[in-house]
Amino acid sequence: MIDYSITNEYGYDKDYSFLDKVIKRTLEHEKVKNANFSIVFVGEEKIRDINKNYRHIDKVTDVISFAFEDNDKNRYNDMRFLGEIYICIPRMQEQALTYGHSEVRELAFLTVHGLLHLLGYDHMTKEEEEVMFGIQKKVLDEDEITKR
């Protein structure tokens, strides 16, 4: 069972129901069957505060993930408690314009990116980046909805 919530603290007023398909495809690709996590849409001030307080970087960013799976204590009845993903909606909208694609595609990208971080992927080295970004590309390319 996949159990997740999306909290729209920012007040994003566009349809984001397509994320269900993107999330399920990502977890299916990674063979995750029982997981719980949350996604929070926030503004620039909130993401900057989070970034400053937890990463000691005083600037706005697009997505921050807090993975809970540092050990097996975050399992209950075979359910994995993955963590939280914070997505900055204004930064997502800005990046969609900058990269010349839709908000659907950019929001899907940030969701997959954040979810892969919760699953233990990172991009600190060239090798890690190639693996993580390869998975992102594959998931997004398979999902017709993100090509809008």
C-alpha cells in the first residue's frame, strides 16, 4: 500500500492530481510496495527558512527532502516511512518558464527528484548524478502526462 499526502500550504490553484500517477510510477520503478510519505507545497519564505535552518544555506531552493529511513526503526508492519518533500511552488513556476516546459512537467520532475532522495538516491558525485538523473528521465519519459 502506498500512502501519501499532499499539503498545499502555498495555495497552488492548478490541478496537480497527475502527481498520483507520477508517484506510483516512481515507486513501481523502485519496487517499493508499502510506503508512507508527505509532500508539502510552500512559498519562497518557508523553503528559505527550511534551507537555512537544516542545511545552513540561506537561499531559496526548489525542493528539499527529509528522508526518515536512516535505519529500520522507521518500519511498522512492513510499511516504510520515507519522509517529507517540500516543493517551492514559485521556484517551480519560474523554472518551468526558464526551461521552456510546462508546470506539469516541472512539478512532476521535482516530485520524482524529491521522492528519489527519500529512497536514498543522491547526486553528490558524477556517478550518483548519472544514476539518479537517469531514473528521473526514465520515469518522466514513460509518463505521457509530463510531456504537456
